[in-house]
Amino acid sequence: MWLFLFNSRLVRERLKKDVEKMWIQFPGFRPGLVVLQVGDRDDSNLYITMKLKAAAEIGISASHVRLPKTATEDEVLRCIVTVNENPEVHGLIVQLPLDSVNTMDPEKVINAVAPEKDVDGLTSINAGKLSRGNLGDCFIPCTPKGCMELIRQTGTSVAGKNAVVIGRSKVVGAPMYSLLLWSHATVTSCHSKTTDLAAQVGRADILVVGAGRAEMVKGAWVKQGAVVIDCGINHVPDPSRASGVRVVGDVHYPSAKERAGYITQVPGGVGPMTVAMLMENTVQSAKHFLKTYQPRKWNISYTKMLTDTVKTIGQLAREVGLFSKEVEPYGTTRAKVRLEIINRFKAQPDGKYVVVTGITPTPLGEGKATTTLGLAQALGAHLHVNSFACVCQPSQGSYFGVKGGGVGGGYSQVLPREEVQGPDSSPLCFRYIFYFSRGPCNLCVGHKHAQAAFLDCLKHPHLQGELCRSVASEVMAVLVLSTSLEDMRCRLARTVVAYSRVGNPVTTEDLGISGVLAALMREAVMPNLMQTMEGSPVFVHTCPLSDIAPGNSSILADQIALKLVGPEGFVVTEAGGGAETGMERFVDIKCRASGLCPDVMVMVASVRALKMHGGGPAVTAGSVMPKEYLEENLTLLENGCIHLKRQVENAMAFGLPVVVAINTFSSDTGAELELVCARAKQAGGVEAVPCSPWAEGGAGAVELGQAVRRAADTPHRMNFLYDLEIPIVNKIRTIARSMYGADNVELLPEAQRKSTLFSKQGLANLPVCMAKTHHDAERKGVPTGFTLLVRDVSVHAGAGFLYASVGWVSTEALMRP
């Protein structure tokens, strides 16, 4: 017998160097391995400990997931799916046997492992590829692969040799046969029922035994000088041992070693090499992953602009890094995203935060939503940056759908159009409030404040519908401003639904229904995942009014999106209304609640809208477009640019870089666009860029995307417009003077009374939402020298802000039966 020490350490040292090279090339990257165990068998624990130790020595990030013996097959399968979807895991081992009190199909469990992570090489797909000779496109089971490495270390050439494999298991015998065959050996497969087994063994230049029978192969059978690989592990009685047993292989080692050229010992031969091959397969899987890996970049496919083809929501979720358990599909094209994902990405730095605002809206349209989606498409599909859009669900409300039921337009919109109008608020929640405002119900029994409030409502029937609509609007605002499920529950508990005869507020907590309302809203609070026309991800979430509420998409949608895009990615969201209203609310209300700070403001304007602000004729729905908006008119445009200048200054008041996006139309001339760009830069915009997202999708906003990326890198620090500790009237005055150009404000008697009342109730430190227009709509351009009249001040205690009404404001919200 040749004295030869088979060495698995050489393999481990080579793998360690490979892992170190990965770390250098991709800082922070390590191959990931998960060992999944069901039950708590001692022998399984021993094998797992060996694997984890070897992984640690090499530098592989390995973890042990143990499910209890009571685990069901479905629970095991769900666990496997989670690991399959985790991009940080490159290898998954299911430790056999499955030690469960419940019936399980091992074949089904093994085949649930993704073939590209099946480092044990036991799935049917990998086994099939091996049997067909596709050795470079599959994982080879670790024991047979280890046997081949042991043979290689002897210096024996396999090609042309007679090889005998005893055993036909899926783990050793069958794959060993295929490996030797495709390595050009002449292979004979034997087993315990082979009649002339001794004769077959005697012809073997290479003998691999994995029959599971103690010392069944005798030394006299072995061909002189043969290579003998013993894969068996058997326990036989041995009174001389403290344990009463000793471990032997399938070959009678004392006699076989006298004839074999090389022979493995049991224990200590095949076992360590099997573990080494498991590590090699894991490193191999990580190398394959790195071929397409770009740090913190999504592996996402974008669709062609000229088609309405949409990806399945499952595919989109996987592309942006969501696991199956983190999404709840509604059909094939939209899904709710669970809030638990925030915890998984807790350590991940946020991406860049871009908010799109605009000039004061006109009937001609500025295209904020279209620009928002076009910019997100440009950043993602064309500039290859992780990008997410966050927009409001369109509210039809009192417009009866005149503004449309979609989000965006042209080639920059959300698909499918017919599904954008999905439910974001719980109808049951609104029904509770609706019935409450109509009269007493069983919920109110025992609540004297509520009963008194009902009596007040019955005495003033005209207040019933108004109360219901106001509270319903507040519930939507609660969804917008909530930062977690618990935060939503607390906000709902503070929501005032009525007042007693003596003026005391009655909250949902007083009625004992805040928990019920929170339960009803548990799905509504989860953002809706959809996609743009080019396949970019978008959250469509909440539809708050933009007068008595901030008019923005939800904080939770922004938070999740910022984690998903990663530190180099971009989240593009929209602030409803113009910069003087929507942008101010976004910063002073939404950003205060979220703690998030935008990196860039994008100011959207259009040539024809600026002409209207410059004194152009009025336009009504269905009327013929006046020629002033279809022909070059630099005088009107110059006058309108005064309004643009003021809005850029308004945006700059928050301390952030402003990029002006001129949303172009076919009637715009080169001279008009040059004029707007020049005036925008003179006003303080860091860049001014024409764009055409409606007509060209993301391709029409590439220059805008590049400008936004440059602006995001400029030093900036966001600041609020006012301090929360100043009196209510001073907050209103600060907004009116800074944003609207007013000389002063005047609170009418009801507004004065409410301000005094809220101050006494400890609500004066809330931010203020200014409701509706700030001046006569006929006064265009930049109105100044006026006093802002405030007729009323109300509170959304649950949402967490006051709202000051300027002129008549309907507090209706979109109510769905």
C-alpha cells in the first residue's frame, strides 16, 4: 500500500484565498451559506457543527436555521422560499433526515431549494444535468465530488480505467457513477444484490463503496494497487470502547489496505473532503452570482415604451429586492408591501430623496405627476440608477373624474391604468365614522361623552355630514403621516369625531374603538406596489385632499422606497399643488413627521401655463385653445416668468437646491424655452432643463435626471419655515408673508375663537396646513400688498396639524361604499 495522506486542508486554503479575493474586489462581500435543520438530532448537530466550523475558517458567512420538530411541511417550504430569495445567501443545505413529528416528503423539500443555491447538488434539476453530462452547469453532490478530488490527489488518471461503484443512492452511488462515466472511465454499478460482487470488485482499478453495510467488501476482493474510496459510516459493537461501539466503513480496512494502492480511512477520509466540497460549491455559487452582481444595483428589466406590456408583480418585487413573504399580491399587477421590510433594511442607508413641485396650477396643466414618473423612468431605465416613484392615488372627489383616474400621462404613467384607482382606505372604517355621525349606535353605550356628542349632532343635523367628511379626510391624512402601525394606531386614537355640549372633544379612544379602526386600516397602511410604462417600480399610496391635508403620498411609501433603492439610488415623489402651498406643506408637515430631508427640489413649469400667469386669457374645459398659447408670445411669457421667479424663491426658502423642469409641448418654440431657462437660472435654480416625459417617456427626461443627480451632490441643509413653538397666528402670518406675498393676515372672529381654544387645549404647537387659495384667482403673476383673511381654524388632532381656511373650503373626502 502506498502511504498517502489525503488532504482536505489544501482545498480549504485555496477556497480561503478565493474568498479573500472576493472581499478585495467587492468590499464587504462574503459568500453566504444557510444550513436548514428540522428537529434536534445529535448526529445532525454534529455534522452541522463541522460545516459551520469549516465555513468560518474559509471566510464564508454561514448561519444555522433550526425549525422545531413540530414544524409542518408548509412551514419548511416557506422557510426555503425565504432563503431562496435572499441575495446574500448563495448556498442552502437541507440537513437530512427531517426530524419532524409531521409527515414530510423529503424529495419535495429538497426540490424546493433553488437549483442555483443547491450546493448539496441534490435537486432533480442538478441531478438531471449531471446524468446528462452537463458538469459545468450544475452542482455536483459533495460526497462524489470529494471522492473525485481524493482520486485526483493520488495522481491516478481516471480516463480509461475500470471503475466499480457499489451502491446506488441519490447522494453517493448514482452521481458517482455519472461522474466517473463523464470522466471517461469504464464504469460498473454494483449493489448488495449483485451476485458476482467479489469478481466485479477484483477488476476495479478504482473502487468507490457506499452501500451502507459494515465491512462488506473484503480485502481479498480488492485488485492489487487499486484506489479504494470508502464512503460508508457504520457503527459496530465494541466492548473495549467506552461508548460500546466503533465506527467502520463498508470496506474491511485491515485486510484491504494490504492490497490497495491507496485507501481512505473511516472515519477521517471521505468526510472532511465532503465538507470541503460543500464549501467549494458555496464559493462557486458566489462566483456565479458575482458575474452579474453590481453592489446595491437591482437586476431589473425595463420594458419598451411603445407597448403596454407589464411585468408580473412578483417579478417586479423580486427585482427590487422584496421577498415573497413581504408582498401581498392583488391580482398579477399590483401588491401591498408589508411594513416588516423596514426592519430588514434598518441598517441600509437611505437613497437620495427628490420632491417634485411646481408653479401655481392652471387649467392648462403643468405635468407634475407626468414629470415625476418620467424622471423616475429616466433615472432607472436610461441612467441605470435604482429609482422609485412615490405618488398619490388619484382622487376623483368633487371633480367627478374630470382630472382623470390615472396617474401621469402619455408615456410616463402608471400601469395598468384601470387598476390605479385601487382602495387605499378602509370602507369599513369610514362606515363606522359615517354611522357615528348619523346617530347613536351600540358602540356608544356607556360612553357619556359620545352620547352627549350625539345629542349635539341631532340638534344640529347640518353638522352630521360635515363631521363625517372631515373625519374621513383626517383618516386619510393619518395614513399619509403615519410612520408605523403603532404610530397609526396612536393617531387614530387621537382623532376627534365629535364635541360634547360643553365643547370637550370626543376621540375614538374615548369610544373604545381606536383599536378596531387600526385593525380595519391594517391593509390600507401598506403601500401599493405598481409599475410605470417602462417597468420602473412605483408606490401609489393614499389620496389625501390637497387643501385641508398635505396632499402628498405616504411617509411609509417614501421610507420603504428609500431603503430599497440604497444609498446610490433615487426616490422621486410629488408635492401636491404649487410650491407656495404643496411644497410648504411637504416640508413643514410631512418632513416634520417623517424626519426625512429631501436632497433636491424639482420645480415643474410649462410655457403655456406661464403665459396664463403672465396675463393670458382664461381657458375652460372643452373650449378652443386661444392662439396666445399656441403661438410664440415672448411678452406674455416674460410676464409669467415673474411668477416662476417667485416660486423658485419660495422653494429655495427651504435651503435645498432647485432644478427647474420645463415640461415641453409641441407648440413651444426654441426662443420661449431659452427665455424660461434663462429666467429660472437668474431666479436661483441650479439648473433649468426642458423635458418631454409625456411624449418620450424616460428618454425625454434623461437630461433632467442628469441635472438632478448633479444637484443631489451639492452641499445643502433643509430648514423649516417656522418654529412650532410660536403662536398659531404667527405661523399663519409667516406662511402668508413668505410664500404668498401678503402684507399681513386677519383672523375673522371664528378663527380667533378657535385659535384661542386650541391654544388652551395644548394644540398650538402643531404645524399649520393652509387650506385653498391665498388670493383672488383673477390676480395673476405675483400678487402683493394684500391682507390674507382667515375665516376659520380647525384641527386634525389625530393627523397632527391645524388647518386654516381661507374662503369656503369643502372638507369632503373620497368616500367609497
